[in-house]
Amino acid sequence: MKNINVGIDLGTTYSAVAVFDAATGKVNILKNDIGEEITPSVVYMEDGETLIGQEAKDQQAAGNVNTCAFYKSMMGDENFVRYLDGKPFDAEGLSCVFLNKLKAAVEKQNGVSITGAVITVPAYFNEAQRQATIHAGEKAGFKVLKIINEPTAAIIAYGLTGGGKKTAMVYDLGGGTFDVTIAKIDGAQVDVIATNGDHQLGGRNWDKVLVDEIVDRFEQEFGVDISANKEDYTELVVRCEKAKKQLTSVAATDITVRSEGYTGKYTITREEFEDKTKRLMAETIMLTEKCFEELGGGFGWNSIDEIVLVGGSTRMPQVFDTIQRKFGKAPKTIGGKVDTIVAAGAAMQAHLCVAGSITLAPTGGGMKAAQFGGAASGGMATLTINSDSIRDVTSHSLGMLAFAGDGASIINSIIIKKNSMVGKPYSKRYTFAGEQLEAYVLQGESTSPYDCTLLYKYVISGMKKGVKNEFTIDFLYDQNGVVQVTGQLASGTPLNVSKSTVSESVSEVIDRLLREKEEAKKRAKVDITFAIDTSGSMSGTPIREAKRSVIEFVSQLGDAADKVSLIGFANSSTWLCRDDAPRAIERAVNKLDADGGTNADPLQYYGQAKGSGDGRVLIVLTDGEWFRKDDAIRSSDVLKGNGVTIYAVGVGEADYKFLERIASPGGAKKIDIRQLVETFKEIADTIATEASAAGSYSTLG
Ligand SMILES: Nc1ncnc2c1ncn2[C@@H]1O[C@H](COP(=O)(O)OP(=O)(O)OP(=O)(O)O)[C@@H](O)[C@H]1O
Ligand SMILES: [Mg+2]
């Protein structure tokens, strides 16, 4: 049996499967087991029997409540559950059942075995909806080659075959979703530049208008509420869809309904229908114009060369008329193949995924979508597309929870803007003195996190504590439009990034983070000791700068400095102040007086009096060679081993190698005396950051 890779348009109301035939350069729409090109996306389950497609839809039309349709619009929604045959299903599970049966039906009818599939999703689908689609496909037995946006698939199948350079817009109104996508097309190159939509707006909303109208009329006539009877209501929903379709070709239609022994027959004219659904139509135009606005630069209807209508609902005359009125020209309608063009594009993409490139057969010219016999630019030469030919954009901005400038509130800091190209990483650089960071990633356009969807919590680790770790985090929308996060240290070493879903709500997370920050601030008290070289060579500028730097340091550290101490060392070491409040340091530094040589070991002196323990920091400032280097190295090892963080700052004649030896990792600096204030400020900053990172969270913003 032939193994094939297919494209699947998993629609809200109808689905289609297609395959690209490399031998002919054409797409074939694969029929299901009853010989149909499109299969209703309906699932029926009763007494251990599972049916999909037309048979399931017939059950639904007969009012059987063991059927489920429109589940695609609930994709990724954790709260959606539907019981069929006594078993609970979410939208992913229902999609899985449907896809699995569809696969079997198509395989049987065409005598093939399907291995891989490209599945399409509305461009406006978010992370959870995309992931749910991938999982449903995998569980249904497909190797999911890729997830692509429905309008992009339509452009691949349509736009590539038109040839030439143009700006095209796809207006895709299906059964449950509306997407608008704008792309620049240049020969085989397709660059999507903007997309917008609503995954709760589609043909079913038009159906609902009719349903509500009939429910009202029936109630007025008989005083019976049909919506209270599930079976009658389900039946009515199917009838109204039928009536809606009839209104596409006739000016009026009758809807007959029965409930509680009463029969009502109601006439609806197209005019009435169009009038009652005006606001739905206007909604799609509003979303389209919002897409223009997002593109900026005065983009408008007249910036577009071609508009293509995709999706079964674009058959409604009101869609064509409204677009024509706005656009000033007639939109293209892909020869009535509105419901299979998306599957055709997905099939081409599937071939592209496995073969790396795809060559379309030349045909006789004119507007020919690939599925109608392949096509090429101008209808003459063959057209080759490779994997770089199609560049898509993201329909949702990606952001992260970050403390606002005031430090007292949390915002959504946007990292990847909506309509940015997918497949391209966005890097952010960070410096952090803790070992581990948490980042909360969101999707949405607002800077207020409350208006966004919280996606994941990432825990980033692999940094060293107490050192200023420099690293970058790369945020990426992969080719499926799914978020990927990676990180690496400045040295190139990759960081560990672990991802998990968050069970708390956005506001719970925010409240907790603010609380944790407050607590960390309270907890983050450090005990700081300065050991300042007072040997003769420090007299004059050095000692003056040292005094200034210490004072700046303490003010920079603010609340985090709990206790401060000062040791002066030359021929011997002396406490100038010990375990005092931060303001005492000002008085103490003035006692610093330079005289003598560097005979002392201030590290040992410090250890004897203060012992050790976490949260203790010793900052040594010196300008020359020490007589007792070996002693100092031994003393520093003991201190560091016991949790004391040592910074060793050298000016003048100081020996950097020695400083590096006595300091904690990354804590040695050799600088010019004029940089001392800055250097001390930096150290204070690192200490404060590390202190507040004592809580597990630190914002990446
Ligand atoms: N002749 C017609 N007149 C009006 N509406 C129609 C007509 N034919 C189909 N439709 C409507 O088109 C919708 C189905 O279109 P399509 O198959 O493109 O959507 P889908 O792929 O199932 O949904 P989505 O793309 O939103 O997930 C249904 O709402 C259907 O009622
Ligand atoms: Mg569709």
C-alpha cells in the first residue's frame, strides 16, 4: 500500500483531506468512504459505536443528543467537557476521535496508508489551541509534520499560482472562525505581513441568528420555548443551517419546526436575514480594518491588489457584496472551491515538509489554483517553492510578567509583537546574581496582564549564585506558531529551561509575586564589612575616593544593608565601626587615615570577630602588595567555605592574581581609582539583586 503525507483542513463544521502528487505536480482532494470531498466535523457515540461525518450529522439532525459538533471552537479550553456514551471528552479528545476515523475512511476509500499530516488551524488560534491540535493529530495516529494557518494554506494554494508581484488578502469566514490575512506575494515567495481574526465568529453565528428568530416566533405562537428541549433544539440548529444555505441562492425559504406537538412554519426572506446579521458582517469588516491599522503607514483597502474569499460562509451574497463595496472591485472566489482550498494548501505544505521543495506543473494559464490542475506563473513555466518561500507571522504578541518601573506593580512586558515573523528568535540580555529565575509568559496585546492569557512558567537555571551572570534568553514562535524558550550564558553554555503550565490565575500569580517580593525584601538583609587599606600609599586621592565610595555604596544598597562594619588595615587591622546601623558608616569612614605598610591580614581579623555565615559580605579595597599573602589566601578560603562572599577591589599597585585568589568567583576587580564609586555601586547592585533573589522569583523584564 502506498504511504502518503496529507494536508488536513480540520474545520469547525467541515473537514477536508488532500494530497500533493509530485508526479503530476497537482493536488488531489481525497474523498472519504462515502465518496465526499468534505466531511462534517461531527462526532456521534452511542452504545460503543462511534460515527463521524455525514452519518453523525444525520444523527444530530434527528435530534440525537449523543452527537457533538463545533468542538473546534472550544479547542484548548480546559473547562469544556462533553459526555458522549458516558465518557468525558474535551475538544482535543473529540478532534482526536474525529481525525482517527477520518484517517481510516480516507485510507479505505483511496487504498493508501497515511503517515504524516499538515493540519491547518485558524491564524488567530493561540498557544493552547495550537498545542491541542498537535496533540489531537498525534493521538489520532498521524505524524504531525506541521501546523499551518488556514489563510496561509489558502494563499499557498491560490496565491502562488497567480504569478507576479502583488499584495493579497484572504478573507476566511468558515463555520466557526473568521481570519483575515494579508500577504505580499512575489512569484514563489509569500510573506504574510499581518493577520487578525476571531475564533468565535463564523457561519454558526449566522445560524444562531436564524435559530433565535425561530425560537421567538414559535414561542409567540405557541407559548413553547424550543430551546428548553434539547432534542428539538438540536434539530432546529441543523435546519437553520440548511435554510441559511438556501438563502444564498433563493430569496426566501420556509423553516418548519415541531415541538411539544405543535408545528410552526415560518418564512424568512434573504433581506430579513441580511438585515438581522448585519452586525456580524460589520464585525468582520471591523477586524479587517483593524488589521490595516496594525500595519500602519496608511494601509487601506486600496493598498490591496487582490482579495480572495475562503470558507463556506463566503458563499453568502452579503459577504461578496460588502467586500466589493469596500474594495471597489470584485473579490476572487476560487471557482467555488472555497471549502477545499485550505486542505489543498496544506497538502502542498506536507510535500514541502518531506521533500524540501515542490514543483508545480505548468498549465494553460488564467487563475488556476493548484488543486484545479496545478498552475504556474503566467501559466507557462513551472514554479518551484522551497521551505523558505513561505514566511508567516504570529497572530498574538508574546510577553512576560515584569515589575513595572515603580517596582510595586506588574505589567505584561511585550517581547514579540503581534505580526512578527515566526521562526525568528527574539533575544533579551540579562544580568542576574542568583542561581535560578522564574519567568511567566503570556499571550495578548495589552500591557495589563489581566487582559492576557497566561501560558507557561519557565524556570531558568544553570547560573552561579553570587556572581553577575550574564546571559541571553531567546523567545521564539516556531514554524507551528508555538512558543519555545531557550537560554545561554555569555560564555555560550546553555542554561536549563524547564516549562510548566500554571494552575493559578493571572491575578493569583501577580498577587503572589508582589507578596514574595515584599517578603524577600524583608528577608534580604545583608551584613557588610569593608576592609580598607590605610597604608601610606593610599593617602590623598585614594583615601578620599574610598570614603566617598563607601558612602555611595551604602545609600545604593538602601534597605538591604542591615549591619555595616569597617576595618582599616595597614601594619595592623582595626575595627573603626562594628555591626552598626548604615548611617554610622559616615562617621566611621572619616576616621580612615593612611599610614604605614600592608603587614596585616584583615581577612583573618574579620574571621576572628565575625565568624561566618550566609548573608555576610566582605569588601576589601587595597592599592598594593601584601606582606602576608599566603595567610590571607588561607583565611579567605576558610571564610568563603563558610558562606562569606568576598569582593576584592584593587587600585594602584594591587596584584590582580592575588585579588582573584582571595575573592569569591567573579568578585575580583582591578580598576582605576576614578572608577571606584562606580565599581562600588555595581557591587551594591549585585548584592541587592542577589539578596532579593533569595526568594525564588526574580523578574526577567
Ligand atoms: N451555500 C452556502 N451559503 C451560506 N453558508 C454556507 C454555504 N455553504 C456552506 N456554508 C457555511 O460555511 C460554513 C462551513 O464553511 P467551511 O467548511 O469553510 O468552515 P470550516 O472549515 O468548517 O470552519 P472553520 O474554518 O471556521 O473552522 C458553515 O457555517 C456552512 O453553513
Ligand atoms: Mg475552514
